Amino acid sequence: MSEIDLSGLKIGMENTLSIIVSDENSAEAVGYKGMPVLGTPHLVGVMETACIFVHEFLPENHLTVGISNNMKHLSASPIGATIVAKAQLTAIEGRKLTYHIEVHDSVEKVAEGTHIRFIVDSKKFFANLEKKKHKLGLL
């Protein structure tokens, strides 16, 4: 695989993403009745989304895909609470990007973890996706 210019990426780069916990991203929305709190599946999504800020620093026709999540959901956030996810790029190893993410509400730390993304050629990625859709009979 040819080398790509990643000079726009720097260890220590950060991004924050805020959301308000709602019925749509609650544990109840994924089947946990009687749990009006932020659901873990949605929390993982917020943490991952906080990491895609690097796309603006990638060469043309490149994007990142998530390949690994390791997180701890430490405390509940009720519907109506605002949570803030802060993602920091902690390692660049070739095309592999590692992030540390912390999530807080206005009271305490809600979650923390590590997320790994891999830089891919977007044209190849979508071409392979089309091939797979064809094999699955989705075209």
C-alpha cells in the first residue's frame, strides 16, 4: 500500500461533541424498559463520532473507519442531561489512529475509553462495498 500524506494529523489533536440525552438515545430506545438514561450503544456512537474530526485533515479520497472500541460506561446520565465527549488523538501508526475519549455530564465522568480507526482509500472502500452488496443480492 502506498504512503499517504498524513502531515495534517498531529498527536494531541482534540475534538469535543455535545449531545442532550433524549428518548431517542435512551436505554429504553434499545429495549431496556424502565431505563430513562443514555443507552450504552448510543454512548459508544457519540464517542466514535467525536473521533471523525480528523477527516478534514486527511488527503483527498480518504476517510477513516472504526476497527476497535474499548470503553467503560461509568455512570448514568438521565434524559435531559447534556453530555460532552472529548476525543484526543493519542497515536498515529501508519494508517492506524488511536484515540482516548472521556465523556462527562455536568456532575461527573460518564465514560472513558480507547477507539481505533483506520485510514482507507474511499474509492476502494465504496467499490468493495458495492461488490459486497451485489454478493448479498442487495443491488
